[in-house]
Amino acid sequence: MTSIPRQPLVDALDEQWRNISALMAELPDGDWATPALPGWSVHDVVAHMAGTEAMLLGEQPPEPPDDPSALPHVHNPIAVLNERWVAMVRGWKPGDLLARFDEVTGRRREALAAMSQEDFDAPSWTPAGQATYGRFMQIRVFDCWMHEQDIRAAVGRPGNEDGAPAELAIDEIERALGYIVGKLGGAPKGSTVTFTLTGPAPRVRHVVVADRATVADTIDHPATATITMPSTLFARLAGGRTQAVRHRDAITLGGDTTLGEHITDKLAYTI
């Protein structure tokens, strides 16, 4: 397996946790009850993040009084575990939950600081399958940054859309672009699709569809379809947080616009 450098991830996680803590410290208590994701308030999103980091420290949540698998937004065993962490602190005051988040992420910083590159290269379960601990931490940066954006969208406080955590989150989506374009988007063999991201985390990437769809930095011919949109909108669409039909005025399509529109409608590969 490819070795993933440890220090940039440790630094990005530290920065991301501090950003979340600072945001939550600014919010009035009433904002914590704002719906943020299906079935979850802002309070629940913070509880989920604290719970996942606690799990990585070896902790386990108690069994909730009600079976979370019956909830309409729970679709798999990971979601059931997430609900147990959320249920554990659902009645807590915002200040107490923020203190819990800060305490858990503080212990995680210490744990990560004690780890070596070899520890990061060690085999590990991840939400994307068996890989390495470093790969798991890449996903943690993505998850925490996405959840910060969930909170910001819910309470109307945009921000922190650039910097290392944002770039690493877009990197994570980029790894899935072949699957998104070839499998979900159904781009035909022989086609190419160019994504141009504008705004806080700009980049240009191409997907070339042959026997399988792969990401390329450059192509030597005009793309079959071109898709241009702000980087944060791209992340939220890929994360299943919103739908392209609600943002047509922010998305520019070129070439085969029918294919481009279909792909933007199918960008969601996770939630």
C-alpha cells in the first residue's frame, strides 16, 4: 500500500478541530438545535464528530434505549454506531458538548503526536474498506471539514472554505471522480469530462473514460463535457448535501451539456 505522509494529516486534523471548536464557541445556544443533516441537528453533528474521535481512542458508546436502526436516515451498521454516540449526549447543554469535543480532540492530538510514520502505514479498517491508518486519517479530515460546512450551511455562517483541510477534502472527492463519472454518471467509453473548480480551492481535473474511468491532470484534446462550479458547491454535491438542480445558476456546462448535466445530478457518492 502507498505510504501517506503523517505530518500533513496530523497538522490538518489539528487545524480542522480548532476551526470547529472556534465556530461552535461563537454560536448562540439556540443555533445548536438547527437542523443540519437528515435526522441530525447541529448538536448531533458535533456529537457525531466527538464520538468518532472517541472511538479511535478505544471508547464505545452505551446502547441507546431505542433501536436506532429503525430511524429513516439510518441505512447501515456504521450509521447505527453513529446514532449511539449521538444519543449518548443528546440532552447535553451546548457548552458541555463543546467541552467534550475539545477534551476528546485534545487526547486525539496527543495520540497522533505519539504515532510514527510506520504506525500510519500499518493496516487498518477504514470507512472505505481495508487500507492503512493514514488512509483513515485522510477520510477523517474530509469528514470533519464536510461536517463543519454542514454546520455553517445550517446556521448561515459560510467560511473556512480554503486552506489545508479544504484542499485535502477536495482531494478525497477527486479520488472518487472516476467512479462518479464512469459509474454514477454513466459517461460513455471514449469520452472525457473536465471539472474546473473555482473559488476558495480552485483546480482543474479531467476524467478519461476508457475500459475504466480515471483522473488525469491534463488531456491533449477538448473534453466531451466541461463542468465549472465553485469548489465548496462541488464538495457539497459530492457529499450528497444538496442537489445540482438547486444551483443551476452556479454551474456552467460546456460541450455535451446533456452529459454534463447528468453527471452533476449524479455527483453524490457519499453522505
